[in-house]
Amino acid sequence: MNAQTESHPQKLEKVLFIFYMTLLMGLAMSAYFTFQSGVENHAFVSKWLEAFISTYLVVVPVVLIVSPVAEQLKKITMKFFVGNRA
């Protein structure tokens, strides 16, 4: 196997992680803020889905931009606490 073939599953794994993480976080956060806004029970689901769609359109690009920064911060933090053993 060459390096390109070996890295493909890792890229897919990262894309799937971002997809599921943003999906679950978007659903949870939009549900929480929809509930906190005092929406009546009969309108909750429609307002929640409306909030989720707008949230998801913001969350995905933010995660795509921020995840490399978070990865670098993780490495710096690990190096600080663990040293070169990480």
C-alpha cells in the first residue's frame, strides 16, 4: 500500500467525526436554546428544526476552520504535560 491509500481512511474518519459531532452538537444546542426561548409545546419541534438548520449551517464551517487549531493546541498541551513521550 502506498501512503495515499493509507491516509484515505484517516481522512474519511476525520470527515465522519466532524459530521457526527456537528450533527449531535447542533441538535443538542438548538434544542436547548429553543426550549430556553419559551416556545409553546405544540410549536417546539418545528421551531427546533428551524433553529437546527440555521445552527448547522454555521457550526460545520466553524468546526472545519477551528479543528486544525484545536489539534495544534492539543499537541502543545500534550507536549507541556507529557513531554516528548506523546
